[in-house]
Amino acid sequence: MTATASPAGTVSRRAFLAPLALAQFICSFAGSSLNVMIEDITRDLHTTVEGVQATITLFLLLMAILMIPCSKLSDRWGRKRCFTAGLALFGIGTALSGIAPGLGVLVLGKSVFEAVGTALLIPPVYILTTLHFTDLTSRARAFGVISGLGGIGAAAGPLIGGFITTGISWRAAFLFQAMVIAVIVLLSRRVVDPLEPDPKQHFDAGGAALSAAGLFFVVFGILQADSDAGLMALLVVVGAVFLVAFFVYTRARERAGKEPLLSLSLFRNRTSNLGMATQNIQWLLLMGVSFVVAVFLQEVRGYDAIETGAIFTAATLGLFLSSVAAERLAKLLVQRTLIVAGFAGTVAGIALLLALVHASSNVVAFAPGLFLIGLGLGVMLTPSVNLVQSSFPEQLQGEISGLSRSVSNLGSSLGTAIAGTILVADLGSGNTSYITAMVVLAAFAVVGLLTATRLPKQVIPAPTAT
């Protein structure tokens, strides 16, 4: 990448940031809002909870698979062009999903078109933000807005989706997404790409195919855990073989002087590696808890979409409060402290969800735990993103943005796949499968906490290219 003049002089920072942050919001919303529509969708489309879970997981998985290739294409085709194309595909996906006569069309619209659209538009969000906000303070503030809205979108998905589903229809929730996309398109007209696209840049199709196959088989294998343990193990092993082949293939290309899909040098930065590990676990927890609680309340406790969605107000409020305070907290505390505190709060929140499930059958009993989880995740989402993006110079922002988003979306898909599969495997057991799923999520939260303690106390941002 070769930097050109910043668009700061022609477009105000708020005008530049608004469509990017709103895009992250609606993509996160799309990932979690389906959780409270499961009962309505299974009834209207004559399908099963497992079918809808697979739809959600496939949506998140395809985003993870395509995020790195699409980040490379954004350098080749241009960040603004990819952002616009992604919005268009996402809009088509919402339209197909809203009129779906059966599960097949819902999968096509939700899991394919929306996923491809998201993979195209999200890397430009982070690349453009990094290039536009050049100093550490303004960049941290911008990432705070984007990450905060992303977290709020994921937490508010069940709330907004529940109100729309109960008040109108689950199909109207997709109309809401289409309306937000239309607003983003209008707001993004003034967004200028500060870098010229490079149409001659090579695209590593072989690397893209190997990485996609590896990630797909690993997550698809996990989804088989409730039906066939042998098949699950086989698929996970196949996925691991593809991923090993990807790294061997990539190393060979680098040694031959050819440009790979993803430079292995990105994995030599210890701070970034730890930061991406925390990102992966954060989104695994957010989407895993959202799916498990939403399905449990509907399928076991018998609550409707609006009652289920309303309880997620607690998580949304927690995320909102911590996101609003993100800038002030960043000035008072180092990034490692914020991430450690966030995981500690999340562990406490999951512990409350486990403790209160027997104490009361009232849906309000879930509020304290969800509030703490929202508060904890909101505290650490921004520091993790800023830590990873700031670890690399300007010319590597395309690659690290795609890798970072891929890692986060892989966490989302794993959260739904792992915790969701544990829950759905034995819904008839009542509280038992719920408790097992939440204990597994608590274990991941503890791993995230231990990982965060290994982060350096002070992170020095990479120098900007001149």
C-alpha cells in the first residue's frame, strides 16, 4: 500500500465513521437476531431447531472463511468498491431471507448472500478506519465506536429481533436489516478511499481454497458432535490436515518469492497473536451465550420471542455503558488491564447465570449475569481490536484486518457450534444441557482470562509508512 492524501480535509471524521460503524452494527445484529426467531421460523418453515442452528453457524462460518480472501481483494479492487458491493449482496440476502418459503432459501439468503456481503464489507471498515485515523488517540476512539456498535449489535439482536418478531413477524426483522443497509448506502457516498486500488496485485486462489476447506471441516465437524462422534472426529482431522497444508503451501510460496494469501510473518508478532486469541474467545462467548440463553428460554422455559429478547436488554445495557466509557477507561488503564478485567467480569456473569438457573424460574433471574457479561465484553472488545491493528504498519493493514476479522468470526461460529450443539443435543433434559453448555463457555472465559494476563503492559504502535 502506498498512502495518498488523507480524506480528513474533505469529509468530517463523524461523517466518515458513521457508515462504517453502522455497517459493523448491522452485521453483528444479523449474527445474533435469529436466535430469538428460532421457534417462529421452525414452525413457519416446518424445520427443526438444529436446522436453524446450522443456518446461523454456516452464516458465521462463511464469514470467517471468506474474511481473509476478501481483505486481499479489497486491496486489488479498492476498499470503497468492496464495501459497496458487500452492502449490495447483504441487501439481496436480507430480501431472500425475508421471503423464504423454506429452509433452503433461508440458507441461501442468510448463510450465503449475507455472509459473502459481510466478508466483503467488513475488512474495508477496519482498513479505512486505520488509514483515516492516523494518530493513536483518534484511532482508539474510532475503533471504540466501531467495536462498541458491533458488540451492541450482537447483544441487541435478540432484543430488537424479539420485538419485531412478536409485534409483526420474523420476516419483518429482515426488512429492518434492509432498511439499515439503505441508510448505510446513503451515508457512505461521502466516504473516500485514501489509497488507489492495485488491480495487478496477485490473488492466491490456492491458499484461499486450502484455508477455506480447513476452517469449514473443523466447524462442520463440531456440528456433528450430537449425532456421530466418529464422523465429528474424522471431519475435524480432515480440517486440520487442510490447515497444515495451507501453512506448508504458504511457506513454500514465500520462499519462492511469490505473494501468499496471508503472510506468515503476521504470526510472528506475539502481542498480536495474544490479542487475536482474546478476540476469538470474546466473540465465542458473546455468540455462544446469546444462542444458549435464547434457545433455552424458548424451547425449555416456553418464553416467546419478545420475552426472550427483552431479557437481553441487560446485556445490551452492559455493553452500551462500557462502550460509552471506553475512551475514558483507555486513558486511565492500559489495554491489558482492560482485557483482563473484561474477562473477569464475563466469568462472573456466567457464574451468575449458572447459579440462578435453579434459584428462580422467572426470566428476570437471567438479567444480572447477562448484564455482567455485556459489561465485561464491552470493556475489552475495543482494546483487543486496537491492540492488534496497531501492531502492524500501514502497508499490512489489509492483511491483518482480514485475519483479525476472520479470527473474530471464527470465534462467533465456534461459540454457536460448540455451545449450541451441547444444548440442542439434549433439550429434553431441561436444565442439564443448559448447565453443561454454560460450563463449557465458562472454561473458554477462563482460558481468555489467562491469555490476557500474558499480554504486555504497554503496547507500542507500529510506525506509519511514509
